[in-house]
Amino acid sequence: MRNENHDLKFSQPLIVLAIFVLIIAVLIMIFSSISQARKDSIYQTYAVETAQYINQNQPQLATLFNDMFPKTECIINRQQNIPCAFPNQEAIARLLPSSLKDWSSTAFIKEGGERILMMRLSGDTKELYVYPEQKRLQLQKLLRGETTKIGWDDYTYELMGKEVVIAVKDSNGKVIGAIMRSVIEVQ
């Protein structure tokens, strides 16, 4: 009789533990789905805004990527007052309206051989270092037109927060570059 009573006492905590673990697993799944829905919503908002901007300014963006975007790194040396021979902030501001929300957290990227170049709104252009390599490959696929969408993620530490990257196509549908926007969230 004693052994049966002892087995019964051991099984009750085991059942309680199993229920507790099940509740924790369900809560994790719920919070994970809420987080994914939030990510999808933020990505969609930024993607739609950026796509509208691209549609409204397609000729200007084609000019920026095809004619003004440097093929090499170009960083203005402000201390020695040596300007680049590439577009400066005023030229970009004349070409493109600043109608995107959080315009100052916007950059342009373009593939330059095996490198990815990023041009800030100031005209400064430098190689975009992306880590890990998987994210770099995602950006390259987008810039080559091999994929139409990449997720909201950290691609660079040049911009604050995670970035949404949307491809810019020319009038023939060929990808000529991309707009990278840092997601600014107000808490």
C-alpha cells in the first residue's frame, strides 16, 4: 500500500510540471506570433511608403543611380575641406524630394562589382560592410533582381535600428539600386 501511495505523490508533481511547461510553450508561441505580426506590419508600412515614393520619383531615382551614384568610395574630407567629385547633399536635395518619413535615416545602395556601395544623403559613398555573410548575399540577390523582397533586419550599423530595403527599378524593370530606410520606432 505504501508504494502505491508513494507513486501517486510523485506523479502529481510530474503532472503539474507538464501542465506548467505546456502553458509556457503556449505563451511563447503566442508572443512569437504577436512579434511576427508586428514585424510584418512595420515592414509592410515602410515597404508601401517606399514603393509609392519610388513610383512618384522614378525618373529622378534613375538619374541618381545611373548618373550620380559613384562607382567607388567617396567620402568628403570636411577637415581638410576637400570635396568629392560626386554628388553632394545639395545636389541630392535638388534631385529628390524629402517626402519620405524619417528622410534623414535613408540611404541608397548599389552593387559595384562584388561590393555593395552605400550613398548617404550627404553624398558620402562607401562600401557597405554587411555581417553575417548570409545578409550580404540577401542584399546582393535583391540588387541583382534575383529576389523581390528581403526581410526587415540589421544590415548595417551606419543607420540606427533595423532597416527595410526596397529595390528601385528602371523603366524597363531592371533593378538599378535600392533604398535603405532605418525603421525609427517611437516607444
